[in-house]
Amino acid sequence: MKILFSPFSPYVRKCLVTAHELGLGDRVQLLPSNAHPVQRDREIIANNPLGKVPTFFTDDGQVLYDSRVICEYLNHLAGGTLIPAAGPERWQTLTLQSLGDGMLDASLLARYEDVARPDERKWPEWRAAQLDKVETSLAYLDQRPDLLDGRVDLGALAIGCALWYLDLRFPDVDWRARHAETARWYAGFSQRPSMAASWSL
């Protein structure tokens, strides 16, 4: 199995963390890529018309994207339990994954505003609105500590990767100062070997 890799892509990281949790980490080969929101990489587009990472190649020749599909494939391949098969727990896990992915989407848009948009076209209110989505999501989690406590599933991994990216790209946000319960959870969860791992080519 192979994955188009970028060391700072939170969605690539989500897939690799998932593979690590499932004992599949050693089976996934990292391939270099150069995804960019404006200067689109034609080599990626040749396999994924969206031109985005993660793009994943299975051993039987399928090409999978995005991270939600890749993570579900890995869970199925390993016979894992990161996505419950049925019932309320399944929908809660998938909804929590959507919350984490939504936080990442908003963070990436704010990041692109910083690094990809020309200075004369920057829109500070847009950037602030994206980061406010992260803030309201953190407030939601902080008011419901039991939603994350004790769970190790794709929802928790998605939230963990969102917080990793927030620390990486927006240290000035200082989210821990306002969201003590989520900070407490993340302090423990981030110590998991999968979350503490790093990857490079």
C-alpha cells in the first residue's frame, strides 16, 4: 500500500495515525507529493482529479481518497474497531469525525489565507470566521468532556489530528487557555504512540 505524503498535511497524518493504531503502519509506503491549493500538481491529478492529498493506492490497484474513505478502508482491512459496525455508537463516531474534519477544513482555509493569497487580496474577516468555527467546536467539546473521555476510535483520532494541526500552524490561538477540559483530554490522548509518531520521507 502507498500514500501520497506531505509531512504537514493533517489529513495524511490522520490516515497514518489510523494505520498505526490498526497495526498497519509498516505496510504503508510514503510517496512524495507537492499538493498546493493554487499551483496544482499534475502528478497527483493523474490519480486523483481533485489534486489533493491524501491519495492512497491499495495493493490490488485501487486509488482511494479522501481521508474518510482511506481510514474506513484501513479499518476494514485490519478488521479493526475504529468505526463501530452499527447502532448509535457508529453514528456518534462518524459525527465526531466530521467535527474533527470540519475543524481541519476551517484551519486549512485560514492557513491558505495566510500563505497562498496575495497580500492585496487577503480578507481578515474571512480568516477570523474560519478560526471561529474551530473556536465554537472547541467550546462544544469542552462542555461535553464525556464525549471524548475513554474513546479510541476514528472520531477521537480526527479531533486529535485537528488539535495537532492547530498547535502546528496557529500556536498564537492558545486554545488551551479557554478550553481546559479539551486540553486535559488531549494531554493524555496525544501520548498514544500513534499520536506521538512522526513521519518523513
